[in-house]
Amino acid sequence: MKVATGLAVGNKPAPELATLAVESAMLKAGITSPACVLLFLTSEFASNPQLAIKAAAKAARCTNIIGCSAMGIFTQEDWVVDSPAVATMVFSKPIFVQPNLSNPEDTSALLLTLTAPNAIDTRWLNPQQLFNNPHRFGGVSGDAIGHGPFSIWQNAKGNSLGYCEFALNNLSSAIGISHGLKIISNPRKITACDAYDLTHLANKSALDSLKSAWQKQPETHDDLPYHQLMAVYATKGASIERGNFSVTSLVSGNNANGSVTLAKTMQTGDYLSWAIRDTDAAQVDIVKTATALKAQLKTAPQFALLFSNLGRGPYFYNGLDQDLNLLKALFPTLPIIGFYGNGGIAPVNGQNALLQYSAVLGLFSENYK
């Protein structure tokens, strides 16, 4: 299988950028008509993406084109935010196929899933009617808070559902999550909570627990940086220590009753640790994640897909995307494509989860069996 990427940047959202990106990718891959194309456009195209999609289809002589718009896009060549740009990845073989979720034999497939924020629904993310819930991997279009323009397409035309899903055909895959967090407290059992308010950890005030963890950090200030703090949780404390946990952001601390309001509801009996978003920890984590995925794949990857939150890319690293730089250092010749959006999608403890402030990475190679 031949795979390559193309990237084109301009001063306005012109369809010609899609033509240039596709032609560049085909030239690198040494193919004249790809079997399928992954196409990402910046948000400048979002209100009327069809002209660019049509230009890409014409250049590729292919209608098996899927993708979405996003606030920022990238390939292994470079990343682009705040400028009209097109990123594309072309494949010589038809790796994207429509899943048949009504067939139990197909529900174990890994589904590449792209969605707009307003289309997210547990009825398709984790459908209850399926005996085996298919694992999903992908990203959420839109800006950091789920607003702004966004669009999704498949088969070279817009998708009215607001999301698309494709089984990855004849591929070996390894999927991982880099949370980029520094855990600042030991796991403690949740002994009391009320909806989104976490009230007690190990029978002590949740807010006191948070303050104690924060005050032990070097160079801290009195005010808690709620925009950087996170809660990580799992059914067992050992799971958190192994890095197998779910994540949610903090909304506020409530001095009146000592509770902490979270963005997700908790369950008593589960375990929780406090964590903080940290650039050094994130860089260590992305390398650890990518190295583990390479070992899991058991063969050299042929391409990578990376879905990153807007709060994790160059805005997080002071104008550099260190995640992308480190992946390029680990895999110097590997085609990589992705976007910065409103979040990522990946399986966590058997359930498909929406992930904030994280990088979701997939390594893929052709399955020769």
C-alpha cells in the first residue's frame, strides 16, 4: 500500500488549495488515482466546503473522500492555524469502508469517526443495542469550546448527520491516548458526591484535598488554576497508577461546603486523583504512548492519524507543536495527518470516550494476512 500526505496554505479559502494538496500527495506516493482520500480543511472553508471537496475529487479522480473542517490542521510537514489551508492523505488501496453495524460479525471493527460537536450522541457513540460495541477512533470538529463553523463530509459530499464513520479495512492498528498530565495526588476513594459536585475523598473534603495537592507543587500560588487542573478517575486506584483512567475538567471549588464541581458526574466507590496539565509531562507522555503503540503494532507503521485538542497543540506549547515534532523525530519518514479540534474519540475501559486536552494517536500498517 502506498500512502502520502499533501499540505497547501494560502491567503484565501480557494479550491485550488485542495488541488495542490492532493496533487502533492499523489506525487509523493507515486500514484495517479488514489483509492481513497482523507481531506481536512481549515475553518475558513467550513461555510462552503463543497468547492474544495469537488476540486480534491477531480484531482484524485476519486469520490471516496472523507474528512472535516477544523480550526487547525497538520501533516508531518507542518501545522497551520488561523490561515486557509488543506491537508490530505492519499491511499493506493480502499481502506475506508462503510460498516454494517447490524451484523454482529462487524461490530468488532475499529471505526474512524469524525463528528461535529452538535452531532455527538450516545446512541451512536456507545449504542446499547449492539452486543459488541465497536471501538471508535477519531476527532471532533469545531473550536475549543464547541462553537464556530464546522462541517463533515463523506463520499466527496457533505454529511447531514454531522458525523461519519468508516471501518478501517485490512489494516493492523494500535490506538493510544496521551493525556499530557502530571498527577499530583495519590488515588483516593470517592466517598460522597452529588451529581457534578464531588464532596468527599476518603471521607475528607474534596476541596481541601485539592488544595493540599496543589500546595505541595513547586512554585505554586494561592489561587487554584482551575483551567489547568484535571481530575482523573477509575474504578480502582491501581488503574490510575497504571495510567488506565478517565479524565474530566474542573469547573469550580465551593468554599461553602468544601465540594469541587466537575464537568462529569462521579460514582461513589471509584477512585480519583488530582492532576495538572503540564508541558514537560505531555512531551514524555506522547513519546511513551507512541513507543508503546509501535511495539503493539509489531510491524513498522505505514501512516499515523493524530487528533489533538486545540488546547493541546501549539497554544499549549507556546507556539510550537511539540507532539508533532516528537512524533517526527520518532518516525522520520512516516506520513502523519490530523487536526486541532474540540476533542478526540478513543476507547477507554471498553467504552468510547470523548477526550478533552488530550492527543489521540493511531498507528496503522497493512494487514497482509
